[in-house]
Amino acid sequence: MSLQRPVGSDHQLARLLQIGVVLEEVVEARADQHAQLTDDVADPELRDLLDEAVEESAEHRDRLESLIDELDAETVPFEEIQTLVAAQYETDRDTDGVLYDQLANEETAYKFYDDLIGAIRASDVEFGVDRDRLIETLSEIREEEAEGAEDVTRLMEDRE
């Protein structure tokens, strides 16, 4: 499914929002896994950053699921994503690796929401959810992802 074209239907919008939910679930599960692996690292800034990422992703997921509910579509349960991440994603306790991974997560999410907003704005379809609220919600999430990327970058720069 390309985000280079306008969103053409409620069904397509629901699928794209579900991709956002899955993206948030992956970010949450990875940040949570990093936090568990870095429990013994005496780095409160890193721990706070990871805890905030977990909390923010859960909140984003709830907001996206609320939009999806208005479109009568189901989402993928978080437990399924968490299991996949645990089974397929390996990491070490290297702080730099954790920070680079978290930066990639934040940037990926930002790009996804930026593209999705553009595809919705380019569409002339009337959706089953209020367009202004949809764009406002996605824009707020996108900005929080941008702030997260800035926070990670700042923490990385402080360590240089």
C-alpha cells in the first residue's frame, strides 16, 4: 500500500491506521525490551527516555485505535506484536546501540505519520471519521515523534 497516493476509502484508511498501531506496538515492545536489558546500566537519562517511549507509544496506540473504532475495524493485539519482537529482535546492552535503535524507531514513526497526513490531505474522499480531527490527531502524534527523535539526538550528542 503506497502512501504516495491519496487515501481512497475508509477501508484503506483503517488499514493505514492499523499500520500505525503496529508501528507503535513495535516501538513500545522494543523500548520495553531495551529498558529490561538496560536495568543494570546506571543511566537514568536512558532509562527515562525508554520509559517515556513506552508510555508515549501506548498513548499513540490508544488514540489510533479510537479512530479505527469509528471505522469499525479491528487492530492487532499488542501481545502478538510483543511476542514477535521478543522472538525476532535481538539486542545487546550497548547504550549507543539502544540509542541508535530508538532514534530509528522515532524517525520511522515520524516519516510514516508525515506520509499518512499527506495522503489524507491529498484525498477528496469523505471518511467515516471527521477529517479535521483525524489530521489533528495524526499531526499531534507526528510532532511527538519528532520531539522524541530530538530527545534521543540530544542525549546522543551529550554523550559524545
